[in-house]
Amino acid sequence: MILVLNSGSSSLKFQLFDTSNLHPLASGIIEQIGEESSQASLKFTDSQGNPQQISQELSIPEHKTAIATMSSLLKESNLLLHLNKLKGIGHRVVHGGETFHQPVLIDKTVMAGIHDLIPLAPLHNPAHLMSMEVTMEQAPHTPQVAVFDTAFHQTIPIHSYLYALPFELYEKEKVRRYGFHGTSHGYVAKEAARFLGRPVTSLKIITLHLGNGASAAAIAHGSCQDTSMGMTPLEGLVMGTRSGDLDPAILFYLARETGMSLNDLDELLNKKSGLKGICGDNDMRSITERIKGGDKQAELALEIFCYRLKKYIGSYLAVLGGADCIVFTGGIGEHSALVRQKSCAGLQELGIIVDPEKNETHSSKARAIHQQQSKIQILIIPTNEELEIAAQTLELISSPTTS
């Protein structure tokens, strides 16, 4: 079996896969790590094929206890008695900087490299390292793999990833565009090619990963050419609580006129802006319901969200010189027909025409939602980052050079 871990600053998500076919056996989450009351749950199917769930409410002060809680839940489910019984463990790592361009087997050198990148991801990389340290203690002979969110974007050319700042800031401080959600963008691009029955190397694809965090990517022949997130996940599209693109001089203005500190500005742009800043709500489902009730502020939030998205679609058509398909994915991308419709509206002259009936049809499967005369195919591809991490982990540990 392959175990995939996704450690956040206050949470631990995990999923267990069958090695033979990468079928998911169980998924779980431990939330509110470090708070007085933590929540832990595991979903799985028992030997009789019945869905089961184990839930616990307890105090989990740090990630070491979270890993122990996860092991206890898996043992209680009779799926995994001990971590040392695993074939491999895959870790999602948010930031690989310029150091890591592909999945790597974890050792002390790799962990040191991830540690060196903490300034670029101060909330995430320390949590990833803690999970690695604990699982390596518990399963020292089980191969473990780091899969980096930034790796897929390492093919972006220098003229795309550099900012127009003094070049020495890139040389000394590594200030550049890195991009995120790379595992998802890479996965849905390959799935789109599979859906179309064509090699991914023959396609130009615009992928739109839309959730509480949102990003776009321009992909040509299987390689990323540009992406909307930058040095941090703050740049780009309007998101649930993040502002996305804005005039940087706004920060100077606010600091001067309101006395806001650097920490205040950081919290403003990352936690109080985006959809939440405009209408007080960062859940697109709730916003959609409010619009049905005539809420003008919710309607404005949706308009701004979709307008920014439309601008990125147009700019990436220019970057790629056209596209074979546009892919919607993520919680909003997969489930909000209204967002898909509004972000593609008025793009008929660019060859993008949504079929209203297909767009409104609910399904958990990959599907096309464009009209027959649309020159660019419009697809909905459910993302599965955990499956992609499991596949990359299995591929690396099964390679003759690493076995």
C-alpha cells in the first residue's frame, strides 16, 4: 500500500492506496492541530463493502501526535497495522523552489533542501518536514517520496518567471515566479489528453484550478509555459480570501494613510480579501445562493471573480497562440456552472462557446461542455492530487535505479 500525506500548518490529510491498481482504500483528515479540541476522522469501506467512518475529538498539540492518531485510526480500520507495512509514503510539499524539479526520494540531503526553502513557505514546509521526520522514525525502511507543488511549473521560461525588479534580487534572494497547484495542473492536463484520445505532447491546454485557492496555467506539449500564482500563492486570480493581482503601491498607500503594519497588510491580502473581502463570504456555493436571493454584493463578488478569470483565459490564449482545450477543475471549477458560464461568456469570437445544457448537467466524471461549433473544447476534469502523488511515489520507488 501507498500512503499519501498532505501536512498543513494546522491539519493533516492522508489517503491510503492499493499498490496494485492505485485504488483508494481510505481517506482521513485531522484538523485544528495545536488547538484545545482537534477533530480526526477516517472514511473507508469494510470487507463486506459497507462504507464506514471513524471519528474522534481529542487534543492534538503537534504533528507528531497527529501522525500517531492517524496510525491509530488506520489500525482500528484493520487496513494498516503499522506504517512499516507500507510499500511507500508520498508527501505533498508546497515549495520546492529552484532546487526540486521532480519527485525525489527523501533523505537527509533532501530534507535539508526543503528546510532551506522555509523562508519561501514558512507556514507549510515546516509542517511537511515534521511529518517526514515522524514517519521516518516509525518506518525507517519504508521509502518515502517528496512531490512538490512547484515542480510542474519549473519549465516556465525565464522571461515568464522573472519580475521586472533589479536582477540581483533574483540572484541573491530568489525572487521569481514559482507557481503552485502544479500537481493538479499536471494531472488534469494528462487526464484531458486521455479524454481527447491524444498525446498530451500534441496539445495546447489552459487549466483552471478553482477552489478557495485558485490558479491558471498555460501548458504547451505537456510543459507549463506560464501560471498565475507567483513567488507566493497570493498573485493571480481572485480567490476565497486572497486578493490576487493588485497595484503594489496600494500597500504603501495603506501603510502611510492607515498606519497598517507589514503583518496587518499580510493578513489583509491573504485572509480578508478576495471574495470574502468583497461580500463577506468566501464559499462560492453560499455566494451563488445569495445571488439567487437578489444580493447585489454577492453578485459583484462573482462578477469580479469571473472577470479576472476571463482576462487570464484571454492572456493565455495569446501566450500559447491558441488552445485545443480549456479545463475547469477544483471545487468551484468542477461544480459551479455559473462560474464556468460567466467566465467564458462573450468569448465566441475566440472560439470558446459553452453549451448551456451540458454545462448545467451534474456529474462526477470528466466531460465536455462546449457546443459543437466551438473551436476550443471546454472540459471539466475532476482533479485528484492525492492519486497523482501516489502514482509518482510508486513510479519512483519502483524504478530500477532506486530499488
